[in-house]
Amino acid sequence: MTKGYVVMGGEIMKETKQQQIERLEKELEIKEKTIKDLFAEIMKKDEELKNAERKYQEITKAYKKDLEKLKEQNGGRPQKLTEEEKGSIEMYRIQGKTIKEIANLFKCSTRTINRVLAERKGNNEKS
């Protein structure tokens, strides 16, 4: 459209300088409002992003804490035998009981008894 003309009611009319200024001021107001609305939306999204980052940090921190607990528990599975029972197994073996007899006493496998004895032997050698 040619400068200085405006379409009103389907007709092309020449607008005065004053009309042109008023039209441009209205357009400017609309554009300023659009910019303000977009800025408000950006600020809202920024706040949502910050909240999501905080939540992510909290979850990550909790996950790391839980992971450390599991590592401290040697894989998370509770041990079948207490340290006192492991000491008794070692004493029974020194007294000459067979692995099978000790396994029957503690209601566990011979593999478990062998594992305990190997573990205790390794700990004694390190001391």
C-alpha cells in the first residue's frame, strides 16, 4: 500500500498526517503490549526452568545418597551370617569339623562356609 493511504470499509482513503500518527501510535501500543506479554511468558518459562533444575538437583542428590548407601552395604543384600557366626565357623574348622558338618550347623551351603573361611584367611593375612 502506498504511504499516506489507508483501507477503511473496503475503500482506499488518503489519511492525514494526524490520522497516520494515530494509526502508528495504536500499532505501536499493540506491538508494545505483545512484547510485554511475550516477556512475561519468557519470565514464567524461565522460572519453570529454574524450578525444574532445582528438582533435578534434589533428585540427583537423593540418588547419589542412595547409591552411596548401597555401596556401603556391599551391594545391598544383607549378609546371611553375622561376624560372630563367621568367627564360630573359623573355630569349628580349627577344631577339625568338616565343611559339610559346619554347613549343616549353620543351615547354609558348603560354598558359603568356604567363602567365609577364605575371607577370614585373607583378612588374617592382611593383619
